[in-house]
Amino acid sequence: MFSQGTAIPEDKLLAVQQSLISMTPIPGSRTSSIGLTNVSQRISVFYGEGFGLWIENSADSQVRVSVTVPLVEHV
């Protein structure tokens, strides 16, 4: 998914990425990223380690959110 808004400031982006890695919201922050952390944690619990959300700035100053889940083929 891409945002058509502006990129996230680097310090805030690093804090959000760290919260996704550690599975804990950003402490003491007004916008603690608890929603992103919660969704990523639920995906990881359901599918296992290595699955969840990742957020980054793209080269054209947009924000990209990646959702990683396993491919399941129905037989």
C-alpha cells in the first residue's frame, strides 16, 4: 500500500520500525503506533515469526506499508 501524502520524518519512521520489530508501542509518544504494532503482532502470532507489517519511505517520498503473510494454495 502506498500513501499519496508526504514521507514520514526519518526519526519517527525509525521509531515506528523499531516498535514493529520489538512488538511494543512507542513509549511516551502521543501517537504510539499501537494500531500498527497490534496488527503486526496479530499477524505474527497467527502465521508465525517473519510475518507481519513493515513501513518505509519510498524513493519518491511516499510511505509504503507492506503486509507479509504466507501464500496458501487451496486444493
